[in-house]
Amino acid sequence: MGHRITRAALHLSVDEVKERMHTNAHPWVRHHWWIIYNALVAPRKAEEIALHTGTSATTVHRVVSIYNRLGPIALETPGKGGRRHQYLSLAEEKAFLFPFFAQAESGEIATVAQIQHAYETKVGHEVAESTIYRLLNRHGWRKLVPRPRHPQADPQEQERFTKNFEAQAQALIATRTVEDKRPVLIMAQDEGCFGRINRAKQCWAPPGARPHVPAQVVREYTYVYAVVAPAPGQIVSLILPEASTAMMNLFLEQVSQTFSTHFIVMQVDGAGWHRANELVIPENIRLIPQPAYSPELNPVEHIWDELREKYFHNRIFPSLELLIDVLCQGLNDLAYDTERLRSLTNFPHLKVII
């Protein structure tokens, strides 16, 4: 350890140094002024100043040396770090990306090639693909799977349905008899088809590994009828051989008996067997049809996605019976996990205050 005293030059008065130490907008600059303040009012060994200011002796030597040689400007000039050689400023980048928003919202930008071509035209020379990835990352863009929407869906009708759902539910509740004081349960119902046709899906794999998964086309199917009550996190389901009015009648009777102590308002889609003349609706159930081509409004669709991802992903089944066994396991797991079920299905429009 040396004995040399580290002393700051009198470029500024003590009061001026103290003011900059407290008022500069950048923490790293304020810290440098703190070092200069110590070297100015109490010159001593660099190791002692470093101990007092919470830095290294090397930093003290560097800061005091450059201040003594170049003056205050040396401390307040940005160093080598940061973004110094950008093609466009952040504001220019934002303006450049703006025309791509409409295409992005409609899911038309699948790769960065289109943006890269426009960017190269803008700056007048070629750039690396990684430049575009960093550009998109700086502005919060990310690559994700779009939410599917049927081309014939009516967004305005969908919005009206969600806004008016509570009013529809209240109107149906008013149709029960005066003596019926059972608590009301808001539910949503749907059917899902599960079969032995499977296609390879994306999966995780370590470096150097390319998974091989079996694929088959065997046209054997079964159907799951399910209804969820999002608020309490409950589900009732039946596995039936077909989608038809007769099967729907069986299912509604099962739901009615399971929740016999409740009055049920149930959202359904526009399938033919939900509005057939032969449909028998139990006395404690009322149906609310959702808009056409709008599966995204039905929370039971999330149940099908969950089952297919967690229990059927890249699997084949040698028989329909084995597939049904796995299907039963998945449905039972969901039935026992009320928090998970509530998280999957508690859509805002179903939070009706009775």
C-alpha cells in the first residue's frame, strides 16, 4: 500500500462540487462527484477514500486523475457503454414500426424478413437479422400464437352478448316460480371430440436431439359433454358415443340431478342439438345461447385445450378404450383441482351478481 496523497484539483469550489454531487440526474455521476469531494476537502490515500465512498482504490485513482487532467466535463460525459452507434433513435424506431401494427394485429407478420427489408431501405444498407430482433425486443414486441377467430364471427354481437349476459341471466332467473328459492349457479357447457387421429406437435428437447413421435390416422372418436361452474370451480362431465339431441338430454338430466339444490343458468353454443324440438330441458335449468361462430366466449374450450396439451400431446392410443381411460383421468384431475379449474374458466362475463 502506497503513501501518496490523492488530491483533487481546484477546478471548482467545494460548494460547486457539493451541489453537483447532490443534483446530477445520474447516480454514477453523483458517485464520481462524491469521490472528488472527498479528495478535495480531505485529501488522503486513495485506499481511505475508496473505503469511505464504497468503491475501489483503482476507481478513485481513475476518477481523480481524469478530473485533474480534463476538468468537470470529464466526469459528466458518458463513457463507452450504452447505445452509441444506433442506426435510428428510439423515437425514429417507434415511428418506423408504427405502419406494421395493423399487420401485426391481424397476425400477418410471421418472420422478421418483411421488417428487415423495410429497415434496410430506411437506413440505406443491409443489416443483420439480429439487428431486427434487438429492435423488436427494445419496443416490447414478442412472437406468440394468435387467438383464433372464425371469419364469420361478429365482434359487435360478441361484445353485446358479454355486456348483456347478466341481464339475460336475471331475466331467466325471473321465470322460475315464486316458491323456488334455490341458489343460482352460472354455468357454461360444451362438447369436445377426442379421437385416435394425432399429429406431431411442438415440444421441448435438449441440444442435439430431434424427437421422433408416432403419428396415425384412425377415425375412431368419442365425445365429452362438460359443464363448468367457474365461481365455485366445479365441473360435471359425461363421455358419450355421439353428439346428438338424445345425448344432450341425458347430459342435462345428469346435470339437473347433480345440482338439484340449485337453479342453473347455462351458456351453450348454437349446435343443433342445443335447440332441437326434441330437447328436454329440466325444470331447474335455463339456457342462454352464445353468438354464432364464437367458441372463444365459452370457457369450456379451455378445458379441451388443457386436456389435449397435458394428456394427449404427441401420444397415440392402440384402442379407443385406452384413450377413454386417459380422458377420464384428465377430467377427474380437473374436477379435484378447483383452483386450476377456476383459473381456466372464470370468464369476466360469467361473474354475475345475483
